[in-house]
Amino acid sequence: MTISVAVAGASGYAGGELLRLLSQHPQFDVCAVTAAANAGQPLTAVHPQLAALGDVTFEETTPEVLSRADLVFMALPHGASAAIVRHLPEQTRIVDLGADFRLRSAEHWVHFYPGTDHAGAWTYGLPELVSRNELASATRIANPGCYATAIALGFAPVLAHVDASDLTVVAASGTSGAGRKATESLLASEVMGSMSAYKVGGAHQHTPEIEQTLSAFTNHAVRLSFTPLLAPMSRGILATLTARITDPAARNVHDLLASYYDGEPFVRVLPGDKQPTTASVFGSNAAVMQGAFDPHTDRVVITVAIDNLVKGAAGQALQNANIMCGIDETEGLSAIGVAP
């Protein structure tokens, strides 16, 4: 059975990555790719790496174009999806890669995404932490944010054994995490050979999303101190998570992680004291992690690496779509990275 697919916002980095993955999927057939400013241009004018897809042209992002598909991936800027999806047929399956339908709290939405209205919340698509039965029965899925994916995957297995009101994260992301729009701070001459912090002091928009996700694992209030860093690389996230233990079982943090993710196709807990690297997950839908106990501070330390454009965006969206459509969730995806 072939399922027709449309990608809205296909001119962006996540949209291009989606098309790369979809080109190798045996059951999804791309029938429309849309963009805003690039409408009317050839796909290869923006994504030369997708020449194998043929003479595809960007169309305008309208409900009429997207309605031709059985399944729609929305890879639009935050706040742009809600206005379009309300005009799509109810039977159309949708995976939204933006933030529009992630947050249940209207107050949090208005605070972290000012200038746009809260559109409500859809089924949250983090397959390793959310019921796959729930994802399979959904027709609308909110794809998690990239930082949120790495951090929630790292903390979830230990949350019952640590002080959930005192979670700390420092995480570095490549420049593609900021999207394709030209920005002076993302120029190669500004980024190369340098690292910088941004949205410091609880200002990053993924903070309430992470707290909301982790709250499902504990009866206590989850409070996160999150400092993001911009790293001189095109893609990848390396997150360092720490928390004060409340249960001696957390001293065996590596075993807790390994047991929790045993059998998961896209999560690997590294052996011994080997640490994850962003290079090892480049181009893959994998999340690799390691855990250690710091006896000096009585805290667990968990490190997580993902590709922000794959497991943090397009790959996870395809994983969710596979589950929603009754297809093996690994179809069209790989846990093996590209090196060097």
C-alpha cells in the first residue's frame, strides 16, 4: 500500500532532511512539496543533494495543495502550522515538526512564543517515552523539539531516583538548529572557532516542553535549569544532564539507562565509560548516551548525543508517521551514523 505524502516548508533544513529520508521509504510517495518564498522554484535550486528526486518544483503552501496527500508533514516556522491545519480534511494524518501543538499550557505558550495564539495540544510524539498505542491511534502528532528530545530521553529513566525540582542541563547544538534564515550570528566567520551561550536564564522555548514531558514520570514538580550553547558545527546536539540523587539506586545510573532502553531500536547506552559524540550520530535517527555517578556532589551525570535534524526533527517525524500508519517504525530510518 502506497501512502501519498506532502511536506510543507520543504525548503528548510528539516524539510530537506525529510525529503531525503522519504526518498528511501518504500511505502510513502511524495506528491507535493511546498514553500513560501521559494514557491515556483525547482527543488534542486535549494536542495542540490536531492537531484535524484527529479524535476520537482516547490508549490505554494495552501490547504488545497496539502489536501492532495494522505499524510502531511508540517515543517513550518513556529506559529504557522495552526492556521493551515484547521483547513485540512479531518482524515488527513499530520505530523507537525513545529511547536504549535506541543504545549498544553496556554500561559507557557504565550510566554515563550509571544505574538501567536495557543492552538491546543496534540499527541506528543516521542515514541520511546509515549505509548506507541496512543501514537498508532492518533491522526495528529506534535513532533518534539530537538533539545527536548535529547534531554527527555536522558532524564526519563532516572527521574524517580533524583530530585526532579533540581535538574540542570548544558547542551550544545549545531547551527542548523536555528533554521535556514540568514542571521549574522550564524555566519561561518562568526561561528567558526568559537562557542557561545544563548537564551540564558530559563529563556529557551523548549524548557516548558521538557518539564511537561518529564512531569508524566513523577508526582513531584519538575524544574529545569537549561543553558543552550551554539557550537561550531552544522548539525548535532550534545547534552550534559545532572541531578542530585534521592535514591541510592541512582548510583547505578548506567544500568538504569541500559535497562530502560533495552530493545529500543534508536537508543543506545554506550558500554563502559565511553562517551557519546555528535559525529557518531551524524545523519542517523539514533540517540546515544552514557551515565555516571559523581560521589563528590551526589549527582548523576548523563550525556546524550543526537542529530538535531534527524532524531531531533525529520527522522523522529518519520518514526511517528510510521507508527501512525501501522508501518514498522524503523522503516526508512537508520541508527547508523555517517563518518567521518
